[in-house]
Amino acid sequence: MEYLYSNKTKLSPAYILELFMLSHQYRINSLKYRCEHYISEHLDEDTVLPVLQIASVYNSKVLKNQCLEIIKKHYEAVVTGEE
């Protein structure tokens, strides 16, 4: 709600995926863009698979491409859950 009035919000890993999905649902593209970039910057081997699933459902090419890059670079760690 804060974003709608001020065009500002604090992004946090605790709720970023939910905020991304809501911004898509309510077609708040500027917020969706900010969420995509925040998620991309904080993506790692532990979060890549759930994010890839969400990116596919919500048709986010930015996140899909970033996820695929992480998977290519760290395939073994992603598959086994170990580094």
C-alpha cells in the first residue's frame, strides 16, 4: 500500500516473492520491475529453484534468465543442495 502512495517501499527477502506476485497480480509494473531486480541480485543456489518456478508461472524473463545462469554455473550445488 505504501508504494501506491509514495512510489517507495523497503524490499526484504522475507516477503520479496510475495510482493513480486502481488505486483504482477495488480499490474504494478514499476514495483514488479524493482522486485525482479532485487530477487536477481540476491539469487543463489539455495533459492534458484523456487524462484525459477515462480518466474515461470509469472512469465518473468528477467528472473528465468538469471535462474538459468545460476543453474549453469552451479549445477552440482543446485542439484545436490551442497556447495
